[in-house]
Amino acid sequence: MSTQNEMMQELEALRAENTKLKKASARSISLKVSAKGAVSVYGLGRFPVTLYKGQWDKLLVSVPTIEQFIKDNKSKLAVKAETAVKE
């Protein structure tokens, strides 16, 4: 069994790691391959966006259409403060 001193050191190490992970996730996105072989994007919201390769391919080809749609509907769209991008 661990001593109280060892447990306190472990607790401090976990707190430091937790703080580091929170800072990293707050400022950037990250990518992971899911257990089922899909690509998951973390850091856009509370939950990851997960699509299979074929779905990402379709989405990426559609980027110009999506960008134009967003421009055309800008006045109707809401923007979350922490994800807002300055133009």
C-alpha cells in the first residue's frame, strides 16, 4: 500500500497533467482514429465530430459550397464567443 506522501505526490502529478490537458484542448483541435476506424476531431465543442474517410472526402470537396452558404447566410447564423474567428 502507498504511503500518504506517495499518494499526495501522485495527486499533484495528476492535477498538473489535468491542467496541461485542459490548456491544450482549449486552444487547439486534435485528431484521433476511433476504434471503428473513423476520424474524430476534438476541440470544436463538447463532443468530437466523427466521420469515416468517405464522409470526410465528401465534406472536404464541398468546402467551397459550405463557405459560400455561410457567407450568404451570415446574418442568420449564431457565433459562439469561444469559437469565433475574426475575418
